[in-house]
Amino acid sequence: MSISVSQVSRVFGQQKALDNVSFEIASGEVVGFLGPNGAGKSTMMKIITGYLPPTNGQVLVCGLDVSHNSLEHKRKIGYLPEHNPLYLDMYVREYLTHIAGIYKLGRATKKRVEEIIDMTGLAPERTKKISALSKGFRQRVGLAQALLPDPEVLILDEPTTGLDPNQIIEVRDLIKEVGQHKTVMLSTHIMQEVQAICERVIIINGGHIVANEKSGDLTKAALKNHYEITCELLNPVEKNIFDQIEDIIAVKSIAHNKFKISASSDIRSALFDCAVSAGAKIITLTQDQRSMEDVFRELTREK
């Protein structure tokens, strides 16, 4: 496992930011780490990267305990924090060369800096001051810094925050490319980003993990006990014709001869049989698809 989090808690004074959190991320996986503001995402990422110690529990990165192998484990990680700290008065190439010195890349510095500049699309901006770059290119510099030591694990906290739609797509494509060769843990509030990039989704709320599913299975799992079905009939009927179906939770009339039906199971076949028995004809019968945003809201809403 690239990342193994076992029963981790973190307390700040009287506030418990993380409460007995456990999960694993395999080598080469791209995982979305989601949650509302204040859920514990950034705290968890800071613990994984070694910037914060856990109050309780254990975190392993590439088999190394982050509490006992601080410097060695940090060599395995590239980290882009939410608020990307950069030296604005430095030039792009100068800054990356400076960072390479911190990582002690030695003779490999010049070659590696040029590789990363090309990889992150910074070539046209390499001679500019960072202060002169757009927000999108500053994010690219942050990614370049995180990638410079060729880490096995990449931790990205809100990497597209504040970017325009074109910049978001550019940075997203770069993350997808990098994710082909590295383990990536990505925090974001943009659900389309998760669907486009991530193989699996972990959702945290109130310091607890509330979901850990493959991206394609998240909405399916949420549908197990709750189905929304739209039924439109050709001839006028009363909504009580559906009363005989046991698994129906609620029926709402939304238009002439059109109903929104909530149920605890997939009742489409029963609805058809019910309509036939009542001498009615169904002209449309669709199961509404729930989006990832719907599932996120349901899992993270205040109880």
C-alpha cells in the first residue's frame, strides 16, 4: 500500500478534527478525498505528509511510519497545499532550481528542472517571474515543485481552486497524466473533477469516513435503499392506484397524469402491473439517476 491510515485521531484543544479514521490507497491509484469545509480533509493530508502529528493512530507511506521516519517518508511525497506558497520575486526556472537544491538533486538538477518544466507546460513561462504568472500557471509551478523529486505519492489539496474553466481543464489533464505513473490523493469540491480523474472516492464528514467506494459505484451504493421513479400515464388516474405496492414511500403528482414516486426498491415492474390492473397505460417510466453531488449532499448534510 502507498498510503495506510489506521485509527487516526487528531485533537485541537477541545475540538476533535479526526476521529478514528482508517483507509488505504494502493500504489498507482488516483483517489478523490472529499468533504465539506471543516470536515478534516486538510488535517488528514497534513498528517500524511508529516506536517502534523496524529494525536492517536498510525500512518504509513510506502511502508514508512510518518511519526518515526520523517525525512525519509517525505522524500516519497509530493505535496501541493490548498494555499500554494511560492516565492513571487523568483523566476520560474530559478525557483525550481532552488527547490531542487533543497531536495539535494545535485548533478541531476538542471536536467530534472527542464523535464518538469516541459511536463507541466511551463516552457513558455520559464523565464518569467512567478509574480507575473496567471493563477493557472502558478498552480502549475506548485505542481512542478511537488513533482520535482519524482515522488511515489502525490498529495493535492484543492489544486484547481480559483482557476477559470480553461485553467481547470488544463490542470486536470496534467493530474490525469501524472496519475498514470504515481499514487494521487486529490482533495476537491468539484464533483466533475472527481468523475473525470478519480478511480475511487473517500468522503469524510465531521472527522469520520462516511463513504469509501469506486467512483462508478458511489451513486449505485446510495441507490440501494432509495429509488426515485417518474411515471407518466396516458389516461387520467388518481395517485392512490399505487397504494397496493408495498415498497412505495411517497407519491407526488408533478404534472397532468405524471407522478414522482419514492420507493425502497426498484418497483418499475410492479408499477407496470399495477397500471395494467387499473386499466391505465404507462407512456413513460424512468428511474431517476442520482448525481455525485446528490450523494455528497446526502452523506454530508447536518443530521
